[in-house]
Amino acid sequence: MQTLMLTPWMAPHKIISWQRAVVLAYLDKVEVIETWDAELRAPSVAMMAPAVVRLKKGSVSTKQSVRFSRVNVFTRDKFRCQYCGDKKPIKQLNYDHVIPRVQGGKTVWENIVSSCYACNLRKGSRTPEQAGMKLLRQPKKPASLPVVPPVRLDEGEMPDVWQPYCDGYAASAPLSA
């Protein structure tokens, strides 16, 4: 049993254990929004197990630069293949070198795009022009990424109680347990 933690603005933040959620609720750091059907009992208190909690206070990141990573590339590209435009779950995406490494391409923001496996295979070790493919948009280093990463769960794995809070985020990216 896990708990979805939301930001103060009701957007998915991360997945935590129900035990951690209980401690945070006891410390008055989160508000319990939804509960599971399981009752938790202690000698002096009983409560329903938290399914969704919301942080009461938010913190603003002072990070100056966006770190290059596979998940951040997918987030920048909104989990869409930059060749065919299909939105895919994270498990069905990889990143592609626009100028292939065999042709001197580097693994940097400006040369990496999200692609589905079919488009990546079709493009092979060629540039998009050589493969007769067109990029939806040129890759560039983002100034920032969304503060809230999407949930890394396929829709079939997502508990029904979390669905209303994760609409638009399902099957897309990183919430770590």
C-alpha cells in the first residue's frame, strides 16, 4: 500500500510509503485527501490508511541549471516521439541522437530527442534528413522543466483513487517510490 503525495497546488509530486504519510500527517506537514479502506490502529489512535496526501507548504527550487538525463529529455519533449508525434509511456521511449554518434554527434541537449522504438529503428544511424524524416522541433537545452514530474506508472498500475490527481500525467515519467 503506497500513498500519492501532491504538491500544495494539488499536482502529483511523488509516491511514498503509507507509513511515511502517517508520520507526515502526525507532524502536520501533509493533509490527508483520500484514504484506503484499511484502518490503522495504535493503542491511542485509529485512522484510515492515507491514499493521497497534500503537502501543506511548498518549497521553490533554486536550481540554476537543468541536469541532462533520459527522463529530463522525455519531460522536455512531453513524452512524445519527436518524429511521429505519438505520446508514449516511458517504457516505450528511448532517446535518439539527431546527428548519430557514428557521424560525430554528441550526447548533449541540442542533439538528443525522444523517439519511439519504431522511429528510432527506421532512422538508424542516419540524420533525419538522410532517413527522410522530419523533427517536430529542434532540440535545445530547456531553461527549466516542470517543477512536478509526471507519475511513472502505466494506467493499469495506477490505483483508481489516484486517477483524478494524475490526469495528464499517467504513463509518462518519474515518481519514485
